[in-house]
Amino acid sequence: MKKLIYLIVVIVALGLIVSGCIPVVPPAEQVTTPAKTDGECNVTVELRDSNNMLITNSGATIIYQPGSSGAYVNFGDGAINADGTETAVVPAGRHRFCLTYQNCTQEKQLWVGEGSIVTYQTHLVTVELKNSSGNLIQNFNATISWQPGSSGSYVQFGSNAELQANGQTSMETLPLTHRFRMTYLGTTQEKQTNSATVTYQTRLVTVELRDASNNLVTGNNATIVWQPGGSGSYVPFGSNAELQNKGWTSMETLPLTNRYRMTYLGKTKEKQSDATIVTYYVSDFQMNQPPVLDPIGDKTVNEGELLSFTISATDPDGNVLTYSTSKLPTGATFAAGTKVFSWTPGYDQTGTYPGVHFEVSDGSLVDSEEITITVVNIDKGAPSGSITINSNAVYTKSTNVTLNLSATDAVGVTGYRVSNGTDASGASTVTVSSTISFIADILWSILTVDDTKTVAVQYCDAVGNWSPNYTDSIIMDQTPPTLTWGAITPTPNADGWNNTEVTITFTTDDNLSGVASTSLSSPLTFTSEGQNQTQNVTVMDNAGNSATFTSPVVNIDWMPPVVIVTLPNSGVYLLNQVVSATWSATDNLSGVIPPKTGTIPIDTSSVGTKTLTVPAGTAVDYAGNPSAVVTANYSVVYAYSGILPPINEDGSSIFKLGSTVPVKFQLRDANGTFVPNAIAKIYLLKISNGVTGTELEAVSTSAATTGNLFRYDSTSNQYIFNLATKPLSTGTWQIRIELYDGTFNYVIIGLK
């Protein structure tokens, strides 16, 4: 299978190179691309010089276009490291890489897999300045700058000091087309090239003065200056002494059009010329005569081919001539400086073009000619084209795909044929309206088996030429990805419950196109209470297949059981009474583990307000949550006998003021046993001055009790307080007996 994938990758890459989709990498920069692997891979980008050594501290940057489409992003951190390399993890597949070094950029598009190395390699470019004899010009003032990649600003190239001293200087550059600018003797010449050696060569220019018999004029008083490159200031040219003695003088100059100004016989004459011999005649300094344009004649050219010719003219006076044109066909150009006409007519420009006008002027007088250019219709070959499936997609899950067709032909594309496989020659022809540039998206069906699918197309032009097969491939993947659940953490108890937050890990896999995304990240987290909780995870692969998986069931109960205590008899009990409270537990989620109810003895061994405590953990739910501590308040009291004679319980007792009234009662526990050690106190409150009733009760003859505490009489098992009434007044009084168990007992008496 790996060999098959590798062969397909090679076929696709060769097809892309032939169709012009990606550049052919020079042999020195070939990148070894392993067979495509799934998932991500380590890829290294390196920058080497012409000696195959890594370029350190280059300052180069590197970005890439994942899948060769969309936005560029940083490769790694976006910079070539100081050691000349940068390594990053990227998806396996075909990407476009873009390295910028010395302000110029080079792109590469290729397949990468684990361990791929993408090599960018510079070449050593030498710029040199030679004279007309081919010798390097040394120890002379010249400068060189360059425009990396033929765009942007000009910057210094190599070392100007080295150029001036040795006549040449060198730099390592990316193997691209650059623009160079040499400045020498005030003139500047540009060259655009991708050569390793850029040679600027001067020529020996001679300016001379001749008479009407074409003899050099010696012993003259002429002077000569020039304007290098035809602009700027005039400066001396050669030697005026040489010109005056010999009738001529010479200089080495860059091969440009320069402007010369000779002064002779009190008159000044200018000439603009790119010739190596600039001749002034004595007549130049006399009456002006019109220039003469050399015959041009009508021209014939085949469509798609270059028509180029140079016009020329002479001037009897040797005046500087300027050239111009008008009525040029669309796309044609004329360079006035070089006098060169250039035109490559398109395949839609067949026909005749009369009235193309050429003109020469010496500044005041002109000569001109109009010609006719005929363009001949020529068909040179079959259409060139391309095909991509689903806009260069790598994977598909559908048998229905879109083929992106594109072709061009000089005489027009008129049809195409498409077939599954690598050869469309046997397929039916689809006819289209003839067009120079054909673009169409068509629906196409491929086989359903999961593997690599190839589709071929051929294009036909108006004269019946068929193109070679253009192919593209896509990987069919109709199988959805898989998901494997990990264990529930922490592990549920034996009853299947957790009482804390729960997580579940999962892993995904896709054996063909690879997993692209999951709707939720691993691990899943369950934070809420509930029974039979699940979460769904949708997994999608790179082909667009998806599957949804439901997690294992999770039961979470955070809350402990609720325990309720029930006290009998409203929570009031006699001393030493045997009695128990009942409790019951409920849990609204996992439920209570039996027993769910029970009893707890109530302590009645002493009187007063008491607290009953149900310990924590009395009840436990199925999630393992123990119940909390629960309390209930109750009271333990004496069995009070009621007030004893001589005081009537019904409040009808009347006593004589000044008598001593015995207040008596008994206390027992729940078993009927007398309680001898209770603390009891008496309090009085006058209710009214009147007395109801007439019956007088007998009174005690015993001495009155001081203070307000009752004493206990063990003989009668009574609590007794001898109440002295002498300090009181007549009327109705309330007696309040306060017991240590917290209860109060009341009785009414009258004094009269």
C-alpha cells in the first residue's frame, strides 16, 4: 500500500509540474519527500549556500500555506534559527512553503511526511565591470546596488570598496531573477537577470570633428562636454587638448545613450547618441537641414510571434535626433531611446493594421513614414490545461465530486473528455463554445471503494488538436472515525454511584483521512448531581465523515440523607421515665441504605431542658454520603402532686390576715418514688383588694418560714413553706411555686 501511495504522489507531482501548477525545483535543491503519512509529522526547513553549507545567522523568515491553499501561517516560530534550520510539526500532505532572505522570497510546493527536509539553496552571484577590451576595471569609482527579486527598494550589493579596487564583488543570493544597477562615471545602467555572473562592460566612445571632406579637423579650438546617460550636469569628456590637437578624443563609458555638447567657432551643438563614434561636422555649426528617416517598409508577423525592428535616421547637420510613434496596435511598444519597435500579437489579433506612424525630429524639422503590419493566423498546437478535484482537496467522503477544469488555446478550446483513471482518450467528447480561455466546474462520480481515486481530462481545440491527459487524484474515505472510552474516574462504588466530580477519558482514531475535530475535549467532566447522566461526543475526520458516541452512564449524589427525629408526648417526660425517640431517613437521589428508621433512648435521669443527639452517619445513602448530626430538645419534669390542704386547689381558700399558712405539695418520679432533693421556691403576687367567699381555712400554728425556699419533710414526703401573712394585706393573692425542673404552679388564696 505504501509503495502504491508513493507512486501516486510521484505521478501527481509530475502532473503538477507539467501543467505549471508548481515550479520545478533545480537539481541542487531537490527535496526528498517520503510517502505520505497520517496525522502530523516533523519537517525541517534549511537554508544552504552554494557550497552546500548551512547559512548561519541569516535573519531569514519562513511561512507556509497548509494544504497549499488559504492563508499563510508561521512555520514554527516563523524564523530560520541561527544554525540555518527551523523544524516544526505540520500535517502530513502537500503544502506551499515561502522563505524570505535578503528581502526576496522564494516559494516551494511539495508533499511532506515524517522527517522531510525542505532545502533552500543560494548561488554565488558575481557582479563585474569590464572595459571594451574585456579587462576588469580596477581602482576606479564605481558603485553597485540591487533590487532583490526585482521589486522593492535598491540596496547595496556586495562591497563597493571591493568593486572599486578589484573590478568585481560577489554575494550569495536566492536563485531568482534580480535587478542590478551599476553607476560609473555618473551614468547608471540596469540589468535584470538570474545569472550567476552579471557583467557590465564599457565601450570606447570617440567624439570627433570632421570637415566636409570627412577629414579630421586638427589644430582646432573646439571643446567637448557630455551629459552621462542624457540627464544631469554636463562634465568634461575625454581631453579637450587631445580633441584640439588630433580632432578626436575618447573615453570608456557604459553602453547608454548620452548627450554630447561641442562648442566650435563660437557655436554650441548638441547630439544625443548611443554610438561608439560621435561625429561632429563643421557644417553642424552652420545652417540646419532636415533629418532623413531610413525606409522602414510594411511588416508581416505570425500571431504569437515577436515582431521587432529598429528604425534609424540621419541628419546632414549632425543634430541630435528624437524618435516617436503613433497609432500603434494594442500591446505594441516603441522605445524612443533604442528606436526599437516590439510587438507579439495575440492569437485574437489576426488581421491588418494600417497607418502605423514613425517620426524623427532634429528639434525643428521632421521626417516620417506610415506602414501596414499584417498578422497571420497560425495554430501551433494542442490546448494546455489542468484539472483539480474539489479545488485541490485531499479527501472526500462523497462519490459525487466537482472537477475544476481549465484550459487555454490560441484558436480556442472547443471540447473536453473526462474519465476515471489516468486516460480519458476513450471517453465521450463534451462540446463547448470556442473560447481562448476555458474554465468550468462539473459534477463527476467516482467509485465508492475507500482508496485513492484518479480522474483524467483531455481538451480539444478548434482545429482538432487533443491535449495530453491531465490528471488529479483524491482519497475516498467513507468510513467514520471511531472512539474508545476510558474508565470512569474515580471508580463508582459497588452500587454504581459517585459522590464527587467524575471524569471520563476517550481516544479517537481514523485509519484513512485522520481525525479532524471532536465536539468535546477529553476528558469529559460531570459536575452536576443526577442519575443516568451521559454526554455525547461527535468525532469528524478530514473527509467530513462524522459519528456521535454516548459516554458510559454516570450517577452522582452529592447530598447526604436527611434524618428526622420524632419525640413522643410533645417532648416532655417525667423524671426517670423510660422512653425512646424514633428517627427516619430519606434521600431523594440514590436512596438510603437500610435501616431507614430506628429508635434512640431519651435520658430522663435528671430534670430540666435536655438535648437529644442523633450521631452523624446514623444513615448512609447508596452514594456513600453519611447523614449529619441531628438534635432535638426535650424537657424532664417532676410528677407534681398539686397543692395540698389546707390550701384548696380550686382557689377558694380564705385565711385570716396575720396567720401562718402552710403551703405544701409532693414530688414523685415516673415510678412513683418521692423526690426528696428538689429545689422549690415560692413567689406572691396580689391580684385584688377584694376577697371572694366567706369560709376561713385552718391555719398553722408553726413559726413562719423565712426566705422563699421550700423545705422537705421526710416524714410526710412533702415540701412545706409556712407562709407568714402578717406582712401582707387583705385581698386576693396568687402563689407561684417555681420548681427546679423549670415548671411553675399557681394557686389563689384570700386574706381577710
